[in-house]
Amino acid sequence: MSTLSTAQSLRTTPEGILWEPSDRWVRGRKGAVTVVDSHRPVLVWEPGAPVPLYAFPREEVREDLLRPARNPPAGTHTQSLVFYDLAVDGELLENAAWTFPAEDLAGHIAFEWSGRTGTGLDHWYEEEEEIFVHPRDPHKRVDALVSSRHVQVEIDGTVVADTHRPVLVFETGLPVRYYIPREDVPLDLFSPTEHSTGCPYKGTAAYWSWNGEADIPPNVLWSYPDPLPAVAAVKNLLAFYNEAVDITVDGEPQEHPETVFNATLRSSTGR
């Protein structure tokens, strides 16, 4: 049996892994097959990783579905040495699971999520609610607040948004995002794309790209048509990457922040 206790606080292993027990009931499925069913999951933050993942006691994992990995990836997951392929319904998913090289996490198995790698489990549940992309971080907040600030957005000198009724989203570790009613954005200046992203805190986003000639990254504008209940106030509103456009709030120009999205935005424009 696992020796980890929910009485323990967030701690660090000698390998630099942060971990803490969770009281949530977590299940992971591949198709219709439940591979993990755990009442004692552990949240794990790998060194340098901005988001957590789960590891589970072996006795709460369908180990009969795991095979020693045929081609284990070297140097991944904090120099882990033990990887498993997952065999489900005649399909073999390579390196879908692994164990961390940390004494604190001995006897625990972690899994990839198909939304991140395409090689892992494709449905995850905390209690009865399906979650996406990665586990929610209990040390992170996302607040959507209705505001009356005057927000203007410009691209290459063209005003592309002007509102006194934004919803401001405050998310730990990210700049404020300004969500703007569609009536206050001339959407004819943009074209919808097939790009979409999932967020465990907000839901699934749809995107638009700028039609002008300015060197603006694609998918600079997004919206959540069916957001999660915690951020219901942003439903169908539109938000821009502060990193790529010029935003003025109550007459004060905002800086272009450096975030985890900058590298993606630069690569999409070849810069």
C-alpha cells in the first residue's frame, strides 16, 4: 500500500519534483476501458513544467494492460527509466505510462494525456466532471470579473476593439486577459480558423486570424462559445493576445508581456 498521506504538504524530491496528495476521485479511460480508478492520486509538478500531472498507486491502475516499453524515450519525465506501453482493445500505445525515479513516488505510475501527446488516455474525470489537457492546479486561480474599464485594442494603428463593458480574466501566472463583447469588435477584419485549444479552467476555444497585412501571428483572437461554469461570464466574448496587439486600458497603454505563449507566437510568424 502507498505510504503517502494527505496530511503531508507540498514537498520536493531530491530530483526536483514537486508533489502533493489529492483527495479527488480520479479516473482515466482509453475509449470505454477504465485504466485508472484512484481515490489516492498524487499531483506531480516536474522541474520546469508549468502544469501538474497525476501519478497513481499501482493497486489503483490496471497493470494487466501495461507492457514494458519497447522503445522507452531517453531523458524524459525527469530522467525516468521505467516506461510502459499500454495495450487496450488491440491497440498498443507506446510510452503511455512511466514511474518517476524518486523514492517519494515509488509504487506510483503516471500516464500521458492524449490531448498533450496523442499517446495516452483520452478521457479523464475528477469526481463526475470530465477534465481536459491536464489536471487543475489547486494553487492556481482563474477569476472572470465583469468590469466597466475602457479597453481599446489596436493592430498596426487600426482600432479592432473599443468597449466599456469588458470581462477581465485574472489567471495565476498570466497577464490579465480582456474579454470584449462581439458588438464592440469589427469581426469582418478577421477570419475564423480551424484552430482550437482546450483549457482545464475555461473550456475549448475557437480562433480568428487578422486579415490585414501587418506581421501579426495567426489565431490572435479567440472565444469560448461554451465555457466552464467557473468562467461563464466570458461566453462568446472575444479576447486578444496581449503579447501581439496594442491594448490601452482607461487611457494607459499596456506593456506587451513575456509569457509562455511568446515562443509559439513568434514561431508562427517565422520570427
